[in-house]
Amino acid sequence: YPEALEAFQNAAELSKASQTSATWWKWQLGLAKVAMAQGNRETARKEVETCLQSIESQRADLRDFQHRRTLNDNKYEAYHVAIQLALEDGDMVKAFDVAEQSRARAFLDELGSHAPADAQVKRGSLTTLENNCKDIAVVVFYELSDRVLCWIISEGHTSFLSLPVTEDDLSRMVTHFRAAISSNLQRVTPAQLILFGKPPDEKECAKDLYSKLWAPIEQKIKDF
């Protein structure tokens, strides 16, 4: 970690000297991860907040769609680190805010060239959502590489769950479910059976998704 810290500090000095602010987020995220690994949580929080500010401000200066997409494709780790820090502090409200910030950024990037460079997405807070969910239940998901985060809002209160479903597992389950539905709608030929084998059963795939994703949440809202 000392070697990594020195490398990121050197990168910071070089990029500041050359005024290449487009790369600032890289060393800022690096400094945050080193501080986090060394247990310097306050430093980690400050560095990742600065990193997110750099990402947001840089994105606002880019007008070319492909550049905007490339800019953010590999920067979501900064949001994930900020969420992880908030969760380790037991602050599910802060984690929710960062997740919504990440989602808003992704939405603008998907709009691409149709979104002005200075476009903003108005984000609601968890408190606002609670106030609007007195007689309904809302589940907000956010996917990390090693888990799925869930905020369950009902009757003006929020419950939080961290489901042990990895990004790869979720992708696999959804892919199998979609393949099962598709094969059920189409006649599978003998040649396809030989080439690809028997298609997955849609009921079993649905049960798999239900047990991993919805069953734990259902316990939180079963009396709603």
C-alpha cells in the first residue's frame, strides 16, 4: 500500500502540473482505495467525494456522445466505493443517495447526444420517498459486483437488505430465464437440441430468481 500511495501521489502531482484534469478521478479513486485498505476511513471518504465531484464536473464539459460514454464506462467503481463506505458506516441513507447519483449519471449517459452537456437529473431523497409511500410499497435495487442492495420502503419506513447475489450470478439467472421463456415460445428443433441441449425450464428459472431475489424481500412486506 505505501508503494501504491506513492504512485497515486506522483500521478496527482503530474496531472496537476500538466493541468490534465481529465485524469484526476483516477488518482483520486486510487487514493481513496488505499486509504480505505489502510483503515483511514475519513481520508477515504474525502477522496472518494472529491473523485465523484471530478467525474460529475468533467462529464459536464464533454459534448461528444462517445466520449461521454467512455468517460463513465469505467468510473462506476467510484460510486461503488462510496456506497461501500456508507454501508460500513451503517448509513443506508447516504448509500441510497450515492446509488441514486450513480443511476442519474447512467441515465444521462444513456441519453447520449440528446442530453445537453450541462443536463442534470433531479434526484429525490430517501426521506421524500418515505413520505410518498404511506400507502404503497416500493423496492429499490442497486447492483454491486458481489451483492444486490435493496431498500424496501413501506408505510413511511425503510428496511435495508444486502442480498448475497453476485453480478455474475444475477446475469446467469436472468440469461437462463430469458432463454427459457424464448424457447417456450418457439418450437425447438431436434437439430437445436443436439447443438445446444435441452433448454432451461422457465418455472425452475423463475423459482431460482424468486428464492434469491424476492423471497427475502417478501418477508419484509408480507403484512403490508
